[in-house]
Amino acid sequence: MTHKSQGTAARPKLDDEAFEAFMRARRPVSPIWTMSGLDGYLTALIIGPKFIDPLEWIPELTGSEALDMPMETTAHQAVQTIVAEYNRISASLAETPEDHRPRFSRIDDRTFDAMDWHVSFLMGTGFSQKQWRPVIRGHAITGDIIAPIRKLSEATGPATQSDAAAVAEALVKIRSYFMPKRAKQQF
């Protein structure tokens, strides 16, 4: 996702609290407000059936003007936060899928609020709804690999470490299912 013109120097980004404050204050309102939500949204884009150009979805989150702002602005740093998270999730799923975990909002040491992650993940599937359909609805080939993610919406209590592990396993399976389609994609 990084551009060659950016060089190798790390670009300034926002910490979690500053990013969430920026997203909540943005007008028009961004569909993503939390780091957990950002993780879910980006995960759907990363593992989905096709590459979605960041110029299509970053403006939805930060506003189109943020892409052209100077490096010292909060808007530019918010974009860099998104890019860094995209790269982190992508690398985790590609290099150490067995260790990957979704970034649910922490309630305490043992439980999580997965609502933002879940809703944002589903929003991320909206860029290629038709191609996501066999996974979302279940299919003879895919089975019900999305079941642990669906379970999040049906939960009456907080998510657990076990739920996070089951979702992570589903993400790896979904990524594997879509990878041949992504590899054939023409740019």
C-alpha cells in the first residue's frame, strides 16, 4: 500500500486516542470512529475478493482533502495511521496468520467489545458485495467459514479470547478462499 515516492522514512502518525478524536470530530461524520472499527474495516478490505484502491476508501474515512494535506497536519497523520494499520494487518495475516487476532475494544483483561470491529468489517465487505456473497451467506464450497464473525452479532455478552481466536481462524480461511481471485486481478 505504500508508494515508492514515500521513501523509507517513517511518516508521522497519530496514537490511538488522537486518531479516534480526529475521526469523531470529522465532518461529515466518518463511518469509522475507533481503532477497533478501523481494524475490522481494513481486515475486510485486505482479505476480500479483490484489491480496492485506497483512493476509493480512504477519503470516506478521512475526507478527500486529507490525502493532500501537509505532513504536519492531523489529517495527514490520520491517513498515515490508516496506512500503517493496513500494512500491519496485511503483514500479520500473511506472515504469522496463526498469531493474528482482531483488534476488539478491550473491556478488561479477559473480555472485549467486538461490536465496532464487527460492524466495520461488514462495511468493508460493501466494496465487492457480490463477490463476498458466497462467504457471507454460506455456500457449498465455502461452507460457513464466516460463522465466528456472525456469532459476534448474536452475542448477548462480551467477546472472549476464545471468540477472538475463532474469528482470527475464520479470517485466515476467508483470506485463503479469496487469494486465488486476488492473484488473478488485473490492474
